[in-house]
Amino acid sequence: MRSILIYADRSPAMPARLETGLALARACGGHVTVLVDTPVTRFMAMDPMGGSFLAADALQQALDDDDAHAKQIEQQLSGGDVPFEVLRSEAGPVDALARAARLADVVILSRSTGLAGEVALVCRTPVLVTEDTVALPVPIANACVGWDGGDESAHALRSAIPVLQNCGAVHVVTVQEKAGGRPGADALRYLQSYGIRADLHEMQRTGTTEETIAAAVRQVNGQLLVMGAYGHSRMRQYFFGGVTRYFLEQSSAPALLLSH
């Protein structure tokens, strides 16, 4: 993961997100791209007659503020040991990230941005979802892989190899509830082909699938959970919940590496 894209807003979660990206870049010999966006559409409105108008003064102030934010980031990173660039965009956050991620190896977002699920759906780049106040330590001591044998979990596992190769311990977690699919042993063999030794945890479901996975992650003090994003339709998960939605909404959950 050498091409690392970091979303840079002015929220309190930004420092931990940035430090995670820098730590990952140092570990992988990578390059960081920091994206600062000012969505112009937020300053457009429709009048009752069907016309539109632009709040020009408010937009100009937002552009000035975000330009200053981008310059501050440049100054912060210029004396460091990680090569970087700062991008500016006037598109909405999801569109801006999807465009910038086309040649990125990973996108880094904080859980509190509320963007991770949608970004994971619209771009092929894996999304690293960090905790809001604590940077993800790299190399990672304990990483977990949520495995159900489906296409999404397989894609997530392949995407995570550069991170998992440097982990202290890797745990493959399966929940015994789904017929068919590839068993957890196949995930172990795939990891072994990259020289990664992993332990298999075949869990009997207690409560929901997501609760069972969360309990297994806690048992091994997992700092990162690698998982496929939205194995069922987004509409179904919206109404009935699901593993992806659960972990995106749990502030106490570990960092996530999502891939769809």
C-alpha cells in the first residue's frame, strides 16, 4: 500500500487519521495524498420558482478557509520524512474521493465522517476506517480477518496482504452459519502463500453474526478488522442491519479495512 489517500477535513478526528496514513506510508515506503474538498453544491439553493442561486460570499469564505487548511497541512508535512501532495477539490466528498482513489492503494477515513460505507461502494479501492481519537499503530500487533467465503471477503483479504504481512499476529474469524462458500482453511492457505501465519477461529453464532465477530475480535485484542463491505444489498442492510453497518456505527469497534 504505497499510494495512500487521506481525506482531510477540519474535524477533531483528522490528526489521528493523518498520523495513521503517515505511519502506513513509513512502513510501506509509500506516498501520501491529502484531499481537501470544498463542495460547491452545498452553497447552491433552489427558489420556489425553480431557479437556483449561489451563496457566493459564503462559498468564497469556505474556499479561503479550506485553502488555508490545505496550506497548513503542507507546512506540517514539508519537514517530515514522507513524500506527499495536497489535492483540492470542489466536488462532494464521495465523488472527490472516488476520483482521487482511482490510482490509490487505500483510502483513509475516520468512522465519524459517515462516508466510509458509501465510498467503499463507489470505488474499487479498499477503505481504511480509523478510530476518531487514536491513530492505528503500524505495524499492527493483532489483526483479524472476517471470513465468510464470499466475493467481498475474498477481495478484502487480497487487498489487505501488504498490511497483514507486517502484523504481529493474524486471526481469521468465521461464523458457522452459512452453507457453501470456501471454508476458513482456504483463507489460511492463501495467507500462507504470502508467508503469513494465521490462526483460525471458527465461532458458533451467539446473538447476531456481527456480535459474534465483535466478541472474537475483542478476545484477541484485535486492532484491525479486515472485512468485505455490503455482501447483501445496501437497501436490505439499511432496513434490517448487517455486519458492515454494525461495525461502521460502533464507536468502540477497531479500525476496519473494507472492500466491496
